Amino acid sequence: MFLLAFFLKKLIREGTLHIIDASGKKHSFIGTAQPEVTVRFHDSLLPLKLFLKPDLKAGEAFMDGSLTIEGDQDIFDFLFLITKNMEWRKGNAMHLTGGDPYSRFKSWLAQINPIGRSQKNVAHHYDLSGELYDLFLDPDRQYSCAFFKSEEDSLEQAQENKKNIIAAKLLLEEHHEVLDIGCGWGGLALHLNKLSGASVTGVTLSEEQHELANRRVKDHGASGKVHINFQDYRNVTQKFDRVVSVGMFEHVGRRQYQTYFDKVYDSLKDDGVALIHTIGRADGPGSTDPWTIKYIFPGGYAPSLSEISPIIEKAGLYITDMEVWRLHYAKTLREWRRRTCANKKAIVDLYDERFFRMWNFYLASAECAFLNLGHVVFQFQLTKKVDTVPLTRDYIYK
């Protein structure tokens, strides 16, 4: 416990953390009175494991039950306290931007995503049981950041807001043909078609998403206008009036950024418009933590603006609009986590207790990343020509 205690004494400046070790001894690390969280270790080796690999072992310990939260608090309270003390702000030495060199190198290797690996990475997460996603997402299965126009907006309304904003930025018309890169379960494609009458072609590497999306297209009577293909975006050859990609760029891999934006350029007609929606980092280049890579998103990475914009420039695309959504994803994740906890029994029946704890840790840690660690959402509107879209932004929110 000595090494971990040495680290925590330096870390905890806001809030109070109590740890009850495996022998029952209580250790307190006091910065301010609130927030106050108590955790219990059930493994005598856990302090050493956490000191050596905190960004992997904390999640694993919670998953296997060797780290539990005391009282009526939960894993979010613990993670919020820890990340609050690692908060991204000028002068905070505990915010380790980019991580250590070894972690950055491993993250770089994980970003090499040829088509075969991309499909395996997608299947790891998106080919989980469809019943799981029904238990915490909105009925349209929007699995990306919603947009809350007011505190009263439900998750369903906020997701509708998001889809409408994207449609507005695409300046859709009935004769347009749209490419949806990483189309998920087809909700956005169907929405864009319903709003404008435009034809939409979606591509996905998830067999589960491909099957359900095509079923939804048929059920909506949109088979002649919406097409969902099981296809890697790199193999698309057709040109489109519009290109949209929501929540997919995080899975491209840094080594493929130029390939991705070159494909966006090649897929657009000369007067075309693209809209790219991605999680990003306000705090500069970094690395995906090893727990998330191992259990949730293998090959995943949230890019900084400084990593994206030079690639867009090299691709020959104008950034005609860029918007940063800050706490909208924290609100989205909070609602997903609330629904996950409310449906604990169903998720345990579907998988097991360990899976439920893993999913809960994933959603809680992601929420904390947006609250404290500089994570945001970027929306880029891109064109080939400088005068393709209006010169003012009024049209977006009308």
C-alpha cells in the first residue's frame, strides 16, 4: 500500500478518498471535504497492481469484484473524484497529456487498421447482442453524442436534435445522393431520407448492424431510397452529393487519417458537402487508455484538432464550419448509464455480472472524460469549393 499511498497523497487535492484495504485498515487521502468516496480492496496485491498500471487495473479490479464502492455511491463517484484531480487545466501536473512513451507507442501500433483488422475491431463492440443496445439507447439506436437544447430535453429529443442539425449542415435536397460512412443501425440514413427525400447509401463493417439496418429500411418502406451495404469505406467508388460520418472516425486509426479524408474528397462531387462528427481532445494528442483498448474499443482513438486539421488541409478540403460540443456527450453518457443501471437484471441475464460491471465502468469513465479530461465532440463541415455553402450560419438552426 506504501507506493499507492505515496501517489495518492500527491494526486488528491480536491475531495477525500478513503480506502479500506484487504486487511480492513482504513487509509484516508484528504484534499477538500467534498466529494467524499470510500472504496474497499478485496485483494492484498491490488495496491501494487494499481500503482504499476492504474489505467488498466482499476477497471479490471472493478470488473472482477476486487475493488468495490462502499455505501450508496457507485463507480462513477470514484472515477469522478480521481479524474477531477487529473482535470485538464493549465498548471495541473497530474494531467498527463499523451501518457508515457510506452503507452503512446502501443497506442500507435493499435491504430494500424487494415480492412481485416477494422472488421474484427468493429465486431468486438458493435456485434454484441442487439438486446443490449435496446436496453440503454433510444429507440432509434443513436450511439453517438446527442444535442441537448435545454435541460428538459429527453434523450430521445436530444438525439432528434442531433440528427436535425446534421441534416441542416448537409443542406439536403431531394435529388441528392448521400454516403453515410459507418451508418450504424441505419437511423440517421432513414432520418435524412425522411426529411429531404434524398437517397442514402450507408456502409458498415458490423454484421449485426447491417442485418438490422436493412430490416429497418424494409419496414420503413424506404428500400428504393436507402441502401445499407456491408462494406469498408475504403472500397467505395461512387461519387456523392453529400458525405456524412457520425461516430466512426474514432475507429479509423491515426495511420489511416489521410486515407480517410482522401476518400471523403474522392467521394464528393465538386459541389458536394461533407459532415464529419467525431469525439475529440481539447488537450492535444494523447493515447487511448489500455483498459478501453482491451475491453471496449480495440483500435479506437479520439483525435485532437491538431491531428485532424493538417490532414484535412492535405486532402484539399475547405473547413467551412467547425463546431465544438462540450458537455453534450457527458449528458448523453449519463442517460445511457442511468438506463444501463435501471436494466441491470436484464443485462446480467443476457451476459453476467462481470459484463454488467464492465459496461458500467465504460460508461462512467467515458462520462468523466468529458467532464474532467478535455474530451469534446468536433463537427466539421467540409467542401471542395469555397462558395458551396452559405457565408453565414443562420441556416443551421432555423
